[in-house]
Amino acid sequence: MEFEENLNRLRAKYVGTNGDEPFDARFRKVVEKITPLTGRRSAPYAGLPTLLDAPFRAVDADHADFGDLQVALLGVPMDLGVSNRAGSRFGPRALRSIERIGPYNHVLDCAPVHDLRVADIGDVPFRSRYKLELCHEDIERRINQIVDAGVLPLSVGGDHSISHPILQAVGKHGPVGLIHIDAHCDTAGVTDLTKFHHGGPFRNCVLDGVIDPRRTVQIGIRGSSEFAWEFSYDSGMTVIHIEDVTRMGIAAVIEKAKSVIGDGATYLSFDIDSLDPSFAPGTGTPEVGGLTTREALELIRGLKGMNIVGGDVVEVAPQYDATANTAHAGAQILFEILSLMVFSAASKQKVP
């Protein structure tokens, strides 16, 4: 009897409808937001690919006009700073090729590409493919344009050395906090006659005065390079090794990060090698024993409410991953960081 009653109720409610108009007010609001006037969403495999399927906006290299944008997505295809396997220069293109990320984040209850004025502005215009320091100048110049326009930068690398010039722009008016999710602390000193490499960006940032080490949390650290991370401890950074993550649990790690960071402006940098290589083999310096993708999503989503002023996803090297799982994970992480920006005080500072 109960089965027949429920079946009749469902038939009365749903038979004869077109099936894409939810009755629940919360879901209806989402559909109205993400569905264009035609009433149809475009096929995910059609059209020109952009980061997170965001609109593309061409922004001139010399006379940058970002209009009313709140967030600029951009690629940084440069991997001249790697110490092991090259290839993350192909990261931005790989992430653009991933379809079906979003548009709705059911945990944070937002559709960030629709809740924010956001666009993919293409790649950093580099003057050289060969000179790392010159590339860093070009990155800093582009991010300066974004920051000066009151827009939040969300970048896709590229190797982790790109975070240094990005943060030189983001932190130029005062040091920012840092959530750094990675297998490595990336605070090493001069290596092979240069300090500009992917193993040392955050040491450079501290010494340049653009991040506050006492408001820096490094999560997921592991591997055989612990001896190279003395600067992290000496400068006052909070280092949470992967063993600590297992012992504490993700919820406690989130609370620890929030207590260290506080309410101040904060940058979020995610190295794909923070994930275990079983989930993300396509990277230059894989380290076994890392985060699962589920743990990474829970961790980032738990940072909701932080004042996120920028972020990056780096070290995706797609040619080492025949499955494209690494790029898929990177695109999802990019989506999660953009979702955090919906709730960031920084994104609300620019009114249309």
C-alpha cells in the first residue's frame, strides 16, 4: 500500500514535466543561475576549452583592462625551475582540457563561475622560453596588473617557482598569510648557483617580506628532503607532516590552520604532488604516502570563510599520466579554491 501511494505521488508530481526544473527552491535557484536563457547547458565537450569553463576575456599585455572582474584565472606555462622531471609547462593546457568540473559545489553550496565575475584571461605573456628570471619578471608584471585592478589572481602552473613572483605582487602592500599544501616545504636555499627554483619560493617570499611565516601553514610534508627545510622551522612556519595529518585527522588540521592564519589576507598554494601518486602520478617530484583526493577536498572546503586573496595550482605534468587523472584532480582543486573565493572578504571589495 505504501509503495503504491508513493508511486502515485511521484507520478502526479513528475510525469508530464520536462525533468529539468527542480521543485526544491534551493536547487531551483542553482538551475536558474547556471542555465542560460535558452534553458540548456552547453555540451561539456564542445567549444573552446577554458579553465573551469569560465568565459574567456582577452586582456592586453601592455594596456590591461579587467573591467568588472573579481577573479582572473590565468595559466603560467613555465617550468624552468624544476629539479627533476620537466613538463608542468603543459599544466594550464591540460587543465583547460578537463570537462565537467562544477558548476555546482554541493558542499559549499555555491556555483563559483556564476557567483563571481570571473574569466580565463589566457596565459602570462612571456618574452622568453629560456630565461627563468625574465619569466619571473613577466609573471610579477602580469599579477601586478591584476592586483592593481582590485582583482584576485588564481593561477595554474607551471612549476612551483612561479609562486614567488606571484606573491611579490600579491604581498607588495604588506605580508600575507599562506596555506601551502605540498609534499615539500619549498624553503631551500641556493641550489646549482640559483635561488630561483621550485624548491625555494617560500624562503624567497619570506626574505622579500611578502608572506608572514608566523601566518604560514605547510600541510602534507613528507619525503627524503627534510634536511632542506630548516628555514621553515627557523622562520616560524607551522609544518604539518603527512604523519601528523593521519594522527590528527583532517578536521583538526583545518582548525589548526585557521588558528594560525586568523582573519588576515591569505594566499593558498596547492602543489599537485601533495596528493599520493596513486591519485596524481603526473608530476615532476612524486612522493608516496600523500593525501587522497577526498582528503584534499575536505581540507580545502574546510577553509571556507578565510580571506583568500589569491591562489595557485602547480606542478601538473600531464605527460607522466596516461589517464589524465592528475589534470582532473588539479582542475577540481582549482574549482575548490575558486569556491572559497565566493566567501572571501577580498572578493567582495570590488563592486560592479
